[in-house]
Amino acid sequence: MKYTLMGEPLPVVICDVEPGETLITEGGAMSWMSPNMKMETTSGGGIGKMLGRMFAGDSLFLNRYTAQYGPGQIAFASSFPGSIKAVQIEPGKEIIAQKSAFLAAEEGVDLSVFFQKKMGAGLFGGEGFIMQKLSGKGTAFIEIDGYTVEYVLRAGESIIVDTGYLAMMDGTCSIDIMPVQGGAKNMLFGGEGLFHTVVQGPGKVVLQTMPASKVAGAIIPYIPVSRD
């Protein structure tokens, strides 16, 4: 497979695939394709993985697109202004991503649910108990809200992240929480909530500059309230 990323901040990835080559994606992600791309809707690994994807904020079923009778082309556009990042998945190099980050991938990539091991991080960290885990082997395409900022953390290094700004991280990283510093006044009136997410290395951390949740929160006060 060859691919081209273009169109930021309204990006699309255009994939040129060889005969018999398959890409997987969630329902509704395909934007356009050549006539010889055959679609097949599957459970993507059985009822267990279906339910896991549902809890992670994804669709129950996956679509498989396979090029028949020659090379094919298929495009996947982002659902929100920002970036699309191509990530190479390999055995032992899994990726943990935010809910609904998965856009598409080669057939060898496995999409599953990732549960936070620490209850506090799940309840108060802002990222939730459930995230997405990408494993296996192949290229995956991840949606980023806004632009991408990357940090590589060494073992023992950490970064403090506000709710929603963590897009993805290497599977070697871990997540915990810490109270907002400065006492009760900062926690109640500082506008940053009660807790921050702490990501600890070793591994790469990918942050995003415009979380969809932040945009929604900024727009809500300007939406007229119906009085009917």
C-alpha cells in the first residue's frame, strides 16, 4: 500500500492498494474509492471485540475494502478539523489511543479495547476507563483533533496533560492522575478541574491542540435555547 496525506486542517488519506490488498475501517469512514474496491462488513473478531469497540466509542462492525481485478484506490477523510497521523504498528509496539481515534488500517492491524488499570485514572483523569488499543502489524491511520505535538519520554519521565489533550501514546507508557496543585482554591476556581492526567514513560506521547470536547464546550453558550 502507498498513501498520501493531504488537506489539513480538513485532512484526508488517499490509499493506493495492490490487487487483493485489504484495508479495514469503521462504518461511514470511506469518502471515495475506485469501482473495483469490494466492501464486506464483518464483526472484526467476534462478539467480544464487537462489544469492546462499542464501549470504546466505536461502531460494532468493521468494513473491509479489498482491491479486485487490479490496483485500487480508497480515501478516508477525518471527521473533525485537525490531522491524520500514519502509525506503524508492530508486535511489541502497540499504540493506545483516545476513543474514536481509529480511522483505518491495513488488515494486519488488530483493533481492541484498552482498560485503565488504575481506577482513579479512569474516574478522574478525563480520558476514561476505556481507550483503544492497536496491535498486530501494519500501518494505521489515527485522527488527531487539531495539530499534533509529540514528546518522547524516557523511563521515569512524565508529562501532565489536561483533559482531552492526550491523543495517543505508546503501549509502554502508563497513565495516572494528580490533583490540581495549589489547594482547594485552584481546584474549585482555577478552571482546570480537580485532577490532571499524568502520562509516564518510557515511550512516545502524542498530544492534540483542539480536543473536540473543548470545542463543544466553547460553542454551547452560544447555542440558542428553545423556549417551546
